[in-house]
Amino acid sequence: MITPGGVGLTISSQSGHRMAQLGAEIDEQLATTPTEDLLGLDVLAPETIKDTLHAYQIAKRCNEKRVMYESIKWGEKGARVNSISPGIIVSPPGHRRIQRPQREFL
């Protein structure tokens, strides 16, 4: 439900970009599967999720892909939708993260 000239924004995470590529078929599934059917996808089955980081990353990847897909529909209505993927946010958890061994990578 968007009107011409409308703008939508979602917040994802750089984490969704850092995970390994899933392939075009899975990206399309994440982008186009109706919300109520997402948990039926093999890639989102509990046994395929390795840990909480993997769950977070795939959720953010899904967010990015869904926004990419929806942006076409919104554009046809004269509106736009974007997803931003911020880096580390200066917060207590973010500060702890940059103190870890992967600090140079981050």
C-alpha cells in the first residue's frame, strides 16, 4: 500500500553481505516466496541454520533480496523502497565486537 511519490526504507546489516553467496535460485526464493511460506524453504530449515550468527545473516540477506524484488513493484507505482546496511553501530554490543580478534577485519 504505497502511493505515487512514496518512500520506504528498511534497515538490514552489512552482515547479510558478508555471508557466502547462496546462488541465484535461493536468492530468488528469498525474494519472492510469500511471507507465510518462507519457513518452508529448505535454506531456512532449522537443521540448515548453523548458529545464531548464520540465522542473523540469512535474515538480513532475505531482507535485502525482498526489498530488491519489491522495488520493481514500487517503481511501477511511482514510489521507491530501499534497504540500508549499516556497519558496526557504536553501542555496547558494537564496542565489544571491535575488541575481538576480528577487529582488523571489521
